[in-house]
Amino acid sequence: MLHGYRKKSLSTSGALAAFSVGFGTLRNDWSVFGVVLLVFYFTGSKLTKYKAERKKQLEEEYLECGQRTASQVYSNALIGTILSVIHQYYYGDGNLSGSCLLSDQGSRFIFYMYLGIYATCNGDTWASELGILNEGWPILITTFKKVPPGTNGGISPLGLLASILGGLLIGISATISLILTNSCQGHPEIILIASVAGLIGSLIDSLLGATVQITKYNEKSHKVARHDDKDSKVVSGYDLLNNNQR
């Protein structure tokens, strides 16, 4: 929390929200829950600031400091935190027989849900932060027509690859953590589940962005414009949701 606040990757409300997320997750006896959360947070923060000047040239609403608010923190991490707390309640404090949390069906089910959520979030974050830097214009997922970089619902080769890699990193991190701390051997499906979740999550987010979130483009500034910009034209979608609601 303090690291993110000092580095300006979290606003004040975001830092407080991050504290509650961290507390609810890191108190879990199984360290893999905390490892997954930290990998998601640190890689997302780094990629948000990666080539910030270039992103600023493409989007009027791009925040140079990349600060996350409480609503942004909870939109990504609230469900995962709840799952971690539930898992700790039922399977923490020595309530799980065996040295591997995957040995119990209920424990495994909750963990896979947790893994899938953060793999989805990480894949979508990587796709958004790296996909906008694709050399050519992306295509809209609903019409396959070329749209300006930064358009909600736009997909590109770089963005799709990034979504898989984002999920893959979550899967690899979880697998290594389980092997080192919980003696969980022989579970390659973790990496597969996380990689697929990263891709599917990004595609679903793109579909929502193309349909229920409006994107406007200002031809004078050559940037994806703010939704209230009267001098811009609508590229796609309807003004029903924002980035924090999908």
C-alpha cells in the first residue's frame, strides 16, 4: 500500500482500498494467494507507466501517473479478496488435511476461481497497456473494422499476445509458489487455466467495451477523446458503462 502511494500508482482512496485487499488476502495461511495478488499488482503498475508518453499521445483521458482509485482497486480485487477470506475460513488454521491445498476438492475449486479471476484481470491489464502500442491500428471485435488505438473493444496481435502472457505469468507464479511452499507437485493445468483465462477475459472485456462503453475520437488532436468531448465523433459503443464497471 505505502509503496503504491509513494510511487503515485495509487490515490489516497486507492491506497486504503489496497490495504483492505492486502489484509484480506495476505492473512491467508496459503502464501500462493498473496503471491498471485502481488504479481498482479506490481506488473500492472509497471505496465501502466510503460511508454507513458506514447500512450498520452493516443488518449486524452490517459493519466500520466497511472493512479488507481478505490473503485479501480475493488473492481479488480474485491471478488478475489472475498474468495481468499472464504478459503482461509474453511481451509486455514490447519483445517485442511494434507500439505497441498489442491488435495481437497472444495479448496481446489475456490483456488481455481481465485486463480481465474486474477489471471483474467492480469491478462486484460496487459492487453490494455501493451495492445495500445501495437504498430498498426487495432480492429473492433464486433465489426473487424480498423479503429484508432485506445478504442474500447479494439483488439490487436500485440494485445492478444499480451493477454495470454499476462495470464501465463499468473499461472507460472502460482505453480512455483505451490511447489516451493505447499509441496504441490504435478499440476500443469494451473498454467493452462491461467493462460486461457487471460485470453478469454480480455476478449470478453473487449466485447463489452465495443458495445456498452462509448468511444469518441477527436480528429483534430488525433486522440481517443473524453466521453464528454463535443468536438469528437462516436467510433463505437453506447454510453452505459465505464472502465471500472466492466
